[in-house]
Amino acid sequence: MTPRKTKAFDSADRPKGSVHGPGMKAEKEAWGHPRPHEGEKRTRAALIDRDGVINEMVYYPDPGIVDSPFTPRQFVLAEGVGQALRTMRAAGYKLVLVSNQPSMAKKHMTMAAFRKIQAKMRRLLAAEGVSLDAEYYCFHHPQARVAAYKADCACRKPKPGMLLDAARDLGLDLGRSVMIGDGLYDVLAGKRAGCKTILVATLNGTLSQKMDELGAHPDLIARNVAEAADIVKKMAPGMPSR
Ligand SMILES: [Mg+2]
Ligand SMILES: [Zn+2]
């Protein structure tokens, strides 16, 4: 077995821990999603980016950057995300979050704040009648200001580590799964994992140029998460492997 570097579930507070601890299995079962039995049909999943898909991005006028929410208050669900997640679940997809979260590495926020934001996300989704099957986070950054998070890891998108971990942990068929994200790194990670890819974005000339530069051309582009979910629903019956 190859060493694992992805943080999954609540293993989040072990930034350097490269292997899931013995707590992993129990935790997963506590979530009610045990590993599928041998021979059980492998399942499809919507692998979903967090910032810009599940929740709105935040504009910080002082440095003039658009970034993740750094406080629970700044964490606001994207419009239509509850319905979108319910639609994909009803279409037979597991809902798996795969998120780069370098904010601690960059000293924008603490792990305690991240935990509060995570709790708020779960609460808001629960209020929408839906929950995620699993959450994977990469807390690393190659130029981290905090030594514990400084790593050229295998999990930070555009690398596919988190998606591959999810496939192994949850018994996913990546060829029948779809990566949904608002960034081209999401598209690249999805492609490298062998998934279909949907980019949530507004069409413009800059986007086209960036797609060419990165070689990151998604299978489809949706205007928002609701439209992405409708596409996924239509894909469901005969989505071909790639
Ligand atoms: Mg994003
Ligand atoms: Zn990582």
C-alpha cells in the first residue's frame, strides 16, 4: 500500500500525519458509510470542491484578493446548493468534498476557525436536508509560512490524491464519477483521477486562455452548482467510463 498523505474526515488536525490512524474506520462507520462489501457494485460520486461551489468566495478589499472565508460569519452557502446536493444524491451519487485549504499554512486563519467553519457548513447543509458522505482536505502548501503545513504533497489539487483516497476509502468508480469545481485545478485533478469534470464558471475570454495555458479543458461548464447538478443528473444512467 502506498503512503497516504490526504487528510480525511477529522484527521484534519494532524497536518503531517501521512497515514490515516486507526480511528479512521470507526469514524467512517460513525458517519454511517462503511466500506462496501467485497463484490458490491462500486458507486459513483460527485467529488465537490468547497470554496466557490458549496459556499461563496469572499472579497478582501484591503489586500484586494478573492479567497476562502476565514471566519464562520463569512461562510455563506452558495445559492441553490442544498437542492443541488439533494438532486445528485437522488441520482445515486455519493457526495464527497475534496478541498484545498491552505489558509492555515498561509496564516490567514487557525485550525480552530477552520473547525468552526466546517461545523457551520455541516449545520447549514443539515438544515437543507442533506449531508456530505465524506470530506477530504489538503492543508499543505509548498510555500507555507507554517512549517507543519509545508509540503509538496500528493493531495493538493491539481494532484488527484484526495480523489484517489476517496475512491479507495468509499469504493468509488472514478470513471463513473464527476468532479465539480470552480477552478482549473479542480478540472486537472478530476481529469488525472479519470473522472468527468464540470467547471462552475462564467464564460469569458480570460477563462478560455487559462484553460489553454493549463491544458485544463473541462467536459462541461455550468454557470452555478444548480446547473452542474442538473447536468450530473442527466449523466447518471449511462455515463461512459473514460
Ligand atoms: Mg474553489
Ligand atoms: Zn496536501
